[in-house]
Amino acid sequence: MAKQPVHDGQRVDAPTGTAFVGHEWDGIEELNTPLPRWWLWTFYFTIVWAIIYTVLYPAWPMIEKATAGTLGWTSHGQLAAEMTAANAKRAPLINALAAVPVEQLVSDQKVYQAAVSGGAAAFKVHCVQCHGSGATGSKGYPNLNDDDWLWGGDINAIHYTLTHGIRNPEHAETRQSAMPQFDAMFKPAELNAVVQHVQSLSGKAKPNAAGAALFATNCVSCHGANGKGLREFGAPNLTDNIWLYGGDAASIKQTVRYSRQGVMPRWGDKLDPATIKMLAAYVHSLGGGEATVAAAPIAATPAAAATEAK
Amino acid sequence: MADIEADTFLYEKRKGVFPKSVDGFFRRFKWAIMAVTLTIYYATPWIRWDRGPHAPDQAVLIDLANRRFYMFNIEIWPHEFYYVAGMLVMAGIGLFLVTSAVGRAWCGYSCPQTVWTDLFQHVDRFIDGDRNAQIRLQKAPWGPQKIFKRLSKWSIYLFVAFWTGGAWIMYFADAPTLTRDFWSGNAASVAYATVGVLTATTFIFGGFMREQVCIYMCPWPRIQTAMMDEKSLVVTYREWRGEPRGSVKKAEAQPGSVGDCIDCNQCVAVCPTGIDIREGPQIGCITCALCIDACDNVMAQIGRPRGLIDYLTLDDVDTEKKGGTAHPTLKTLFRPRTLIYFGIWSAIGLAMLFTLGQRTRLDLTVQHDRNPLFVRLSDGTIRNNYTVKVRNMETRDREVSLIIKGLPGAVAWTQDGSRENASQRVKVKVSPDSVQKVRLFVAAPEAGPQRTDFEIGAEALNGDEKGDSDSVRFERPGAGQ
């Protein structure tokens, strides 16, 4: 504690050797023990600092907005600068992604790994709402980890589904299919027979001849004679263990009577192409991704497809 | 109040220490130790050691950027850091051992503060002359000669200090490359900062603070007091032989009236911490034994036996005071306490050497993916996903086989493979000196316990030593899932 020098004529407190200030309340007197110099100078320094700060940086609230500060710094400007810097850092990867066709993404491991991690991040923003944080889906929303794909599981097919979505109104290229509603066509007994036959395909029920006949008349055009489905129409495979809407009799009955019309947004008009490629790479990497089959463009060469059919 | 404060100062002004040069057994021993320690410090980073194309060729290198520690033919990875911890424990117990046996030998001979202070005191003698000349110059008013001598002395201090700081950073990067980068301005800023800080501390601690570091700053002398006992060697003045002090003439005139100490003050003059050993053991004594050399030289001149100041244990001090003879120095070194310390010290060392010889250069850690815990495949099989990290700690490419053990009917494939060619063994290529992260898919039949513990093993394929394995869990859906 800085001790004040005692001047002539000042009364001094004997135990401490400190001069009195002169104030007295009910016999209690105040000693003159001023602030330490270092403390005082620090305090003055903070005042000077504050004045300089309010000149340089936005500080005083005015009617419209605060004073701008001579440096012109704003938090918006800082954010913009940081975003620009981050984008510039990402640019080489984004350019590389844009240059590679999606089915050849795997060939460059560095770009592919970056795409998978970028896809994982984008998935958590755009996809988890329906497909879940682990991409496991739920009733009506497919599990993307398994090996069952309605519309195909190679990276091209996944990329197409992501870009164009499923059952998007007013979008010509969207994945489109519509199972008829058989509520009016089947009598209750017929309905039960069909459901039993469908369950028998995956060994969940005994075969049902009446149901098989009805199935052959009404269902094989999309689901195929043995019920293995058809990806061109998004018709599910009925012989496997994976049921998007449940494999119990009541759920299947509901599906047959009223059909299911699940939808997925098209991301082509919402996300940039690089992000969609990343998402395709990520979904493909989850464990059920299929190898890309040599390009089978259905729409592009109808003549060739027709020739094969013969 | 005021009169209490008047004579109690919390600040002790430094008294200058101008140690006189001396020659003798311990001085030469100190020379040897200084030469060895400084050579090790400055030269070690420049030793080359061929490790092939995938690892640096510096014999001792702490590669912080790549997280490797190289020491000749030993390479330590971060997960093997316990070797470094073990070495630190050995260094600690080694200090206990040395202190209980020979007292503050660390302080007196090999502590960097002692070595560099000694070096700087030789610089003082080189520029200013010996003790008396130094004292004269200290008292002399500032003039051209004093300014010139001070500046040249401090320049040499600064050069040594800079060299010391510069040598330190060589342990953390390839020394020739770093030297080139350092002088061309391309080295990392942390390199310049480290050199700056170490130059400053060496300059200040070695050039100016010297014994004050030992007396006021260093905790080790205080801890050492607890480590030492009455059987530890300390530098002792045989006051029962030396007192009462008297001149040679007085001894000749009245034999038997005075002791051997002729009060020539040589022991004080040579002391690098400026103490008088004749006042008994004290915190300022770093047991450098230079006073022993000085006193022995004087005793030889006046024809008295050596050892008026000598290394003695406190027990022997008592024995000699009672007229007995001290134990031979070697005998004081071997006693239960030192042997126990030595036992612990060497046990840790042997255990580390043993594990070093046994350690695998292939390491595997497996983590079960938790989201999702399991996936049901279309044929009903259950798949679990694992993140496998294979560490190849050799400096060559290796092919490793991952093996599923103890999970009936299970097959595995990686993200590069597919279920069609899955099997119980999956081959993975791992680059030299690196960690390969592999996503491993394991599928097993649906029937089975909800939780099964099993092992994933790694086996090196190109004909070499054992592999590693990790225990993980396979999860199946519970009832109704």
C-alpha cells in the first residue's frame, strides 16, 4: 500500500503511522490511505483506452443506428470476410467435384473422402428430418444403410433421386409411380387372400392359391411375376425382409387398399450441384451402395431397349 | 511501527561474486563434464541415422508436427508416450539416487544452470582477467576501457546464449533444413520465438543472475534437503582440524596452539556462489568442490595433509569429531537406501527395455458405429458397421489381413469391397508409417444373441511378426425391432 508522506501539522494515527483525513463520525476517523499508483495508472489507462475504442469501433447508439467507428469494422463485415475466406479455401475441392462425373468420384480417393465427409455434414442439415441422424429412416422413410433400394442403389441412381426427388408435382423428370388403390376392386375375402400371398413371398405366411391368382392378374405388371419388384417403376421387392410401411398383415392390407404415395423433395433446385454430389457419395458409402452398372440409359435409347426385349 | 520497518528489508541486494580460477582434481572433472554435456547438447541433432525413404534421417528428433519421437533406432508414436513418461520417472528416481548417495552432485556438476554459469565465468576471466582484476574493473568508473570490455563480454554472452537457443530448436526439425530456413527467414515463427526466449533466458540466467537462480528461484535445492540424510556426501570443512585459525608463522612459533586453517580465504575466493564453506553446510553450496581443490593446493604448499575441506557424510563428521576415522568414500555409496533407489530405477529401465523389445509395430483399434447400431439387410441378415484404425508403424508398405474371430457365420467387407466377395478375412493395404482408417461392414445371421462380444484381429501378411486384435460387440435387433 502506498503510504502518503506525513506533513507538518497533520495528526497521525499512532498504531499505523498514517495521517488522518480529518473526517470523523462518532469517534471513528478516516485514515489517508490513497490508491496504489499502479492501480490508479491502470485506471487512467482504461479510460484512455475506452475513448480510443469508441472512436475506432462502432459504439454510441444513435437514433437510426450506432456510430460507425473510423475503422469501419462491423460484425457483418467480419462474417462476410470469414465466409469468403472459407469459400476460397473450399474452392479447389468444389471445382474438382464439379469436374468429376458422379460415377467416377471413387477413382480419386482424396476428392471422394472429402465428398463423403461433406455429404455427411450436408445430410445433417437437409436429410435428417425424414431419414434420421443415422440415415436409418422410419416408417415411410427408407433406411439408407441397407441394401434395399426402390429406385436403384448405384451412385448414379442415388444422384438422380436426390436431384429430381420422388413424386414432385410439376417436375417432369421426378421419380414417379402410382400404385392403384384396390379398396374398391377387392372384396374383403380377396383382399385377405392377396395379403396372405404377399406375406407368403417372404415366408411370413402359408401360400394362398386364390391370392396368387389375384396377384397374377393385378400386381405382376409392376411387382413382377415372382414379386421381386421393378426399379424402373419404383415397385418394391415383396420377397425380402424390408418393409417400408410394415410387413404385418394390417399394414400390407392398408397399403393394398389405399396405396402409399411417399414423397421426397427434389434438391436440384435447392442445393448446388457439388453438394448433391457429396450427398450421393455419402448415402452410397453407408454400406448398401451398389456398384455402378454400365450406363443403362432407359429414356435416352428406347430403340436399343426395344431390341433387347425381342 | 516505523522503527521495525527501518531495519527489515524484504529485498537483499546482490553481492558480486568474482570466483578465482583454480586447478585441481575436481576442477578437471568439471571441465570433463562440461565438455561432455555441452557436446551432447550442441552436437546431438546433427547426428544422422538412416531410416529409409519414409522417415527422417535425424538420430534424435521430436517431430511434433507429425507426432513422432525418434531416438536412434527407436521410434515412438503418440500412443506409446508412456515410454517418455517412464524415462521422466527414471530421471526423477535417478536424481533421488544421486542425491541420497553423493548429495547435490547434480547441482555441482551437470545442472545446465551450473554448466552455463561456469562457461560464462570463464568468459569473464578471458575478457576481464581473474578475480582481482574483475573486482577492480567493477569498482572502476565508466571509461572507454571499461565500456569496451563490458561490451565485448556481453557480446560473447549473447553469442553463446544465441547458440544455445539455436541448438534447442534443432531437436524439433531436420537440423540442416531448419538452419537454412532459419537464416533465410523461412522458418516457422515459433522457431524464432523459441530461439528468442532461450537466448534471453541463457543470457540473463547465465550472464547475470547466476547463483541467484540456485538460491532464490530453483525449487530443487529445497527438495534435495529432504532427499539427503546423514549418510549423503556433502562438502565439509573439518573445523575440528582447522580451528582455531592462525598463520604459518604462529604455528611455527607455538606448535599446537592453532589449527591447520591459515585463513587464506582461498576457499571463499574460488566459490562460484560466493559462500564461506567454513560456516558449515548451507543452501548456497552447490557442492561443486572447487573449494576442496583450492584448499588442497594451499595445504600442499604449507606441507599439511590434504582434505581440510573435503567430501564427508554428516555421520563421519561426528565420528571424526570424536576422534574416529571416516568411512572410505566408496563404502558410503552402498547402503540400503541407495540400493533400493537403484533397484527401482533399474527395474523401470529393464521393464521398459523389455516392453520395447516386445512391442508390436502393427496396431489395431476398432470402434463400433453407434448410429445405427445394426442394419437389417434384405435377406434378413444383420449388419454392423465398425471404424477400424490400422497403424503401420514400420517404414514400409504393408498388407494386413483383418480377421473376424468368434462370431459364427459372420463375413466382412470394407467400403472398397462388396458383400458378394465378403469373407472372414479382409485384406487392407497400409502405407508406411501411417494410420489407415477402414470402414468395416460385418454381416451375421439374424439368429443369435442380441449382443455378442467378438474379436477383430489384424495379421501382417508379408511374413513378419505378430499382429494385434481388439474386442468389440455385435448387436442384433431386440424383440419387436
